[in-house]
Amino acid sequence: MKKKILLAPEENWYKANLHCHCTVSDGEWTAEEIKERYQEQGYSVIAYTDHMDYRRHTDLDDESFLTIGAFEANIDAPAEQYPDWNTRPVYHLNFYDTRPEGRDCAAVPMPEQVYTMENVNAYIKARKDEGFLCCYNHP
């Protein structure tokens, strides 16, 4: 059997967090504080995925740190129908921007809060067509 090397030692590797909230939504730290604290732990890439708020934070980019434009879209079942948060069906989706240059952050539409597969799939397709990659968070 031929030996496969999955993580070649001579390559550059980057430690990244691809799901992070700052004080823009429900995080405890500002974007700047997150950068500082994560860099202390060896991170060089952060996707700030605040709830229902697309931002890029490019002012934090430098030769040793990269931000990824992203956001987390929430499409939750109605609280009236599912009062217990722990059993409420939800779709929390991260969207990572593959074409951020020239994109107006405020122009990225957030989803309608209609909890149906058709709505969720239509929203994912529309963002995909705009150049976003989607990740389903904590299913």
C-alpha cells in the first residue's frame, strides 16, 4: 500500500476559528479583543460569524492575521410553538464570503423567519449564487 501524507510538514499551516461571535451579536469580546486573545493562542485566521449581521473586519487584517467575511443566519421554529429552547428546531447556518471585494455588507439579505425546508434551501441557494459557502452549525 502506498503511504499517504495528509499534513506535509514542509507546508504552511494556519490555526483558524471559523465560528466566532463578538459584541456585534452575543459575544463577550470585541472583534479587536478576539484577535488579540486568539493570536496569543497561535491563531492566524478568524471568521467572525455574528448572528444575522454580515461584516468583514478587514481593519484587523495584517501580515500575520486574516479575517474572513462571514455571518450566522438563524432560522428558528416559532418560540410560541416550541417554548423550550433546548428542544426548539433551528437552522443556524454560517456563510463564508468567497468574493468579498466590492460587496456592500449592508446589502447581504438576512433570511425570512419562516421555518420551512423550502425557505431554508432557497436562502442557501441564493447566498451560494452570490459566492458564499454554507456550513450547518450545531445541528
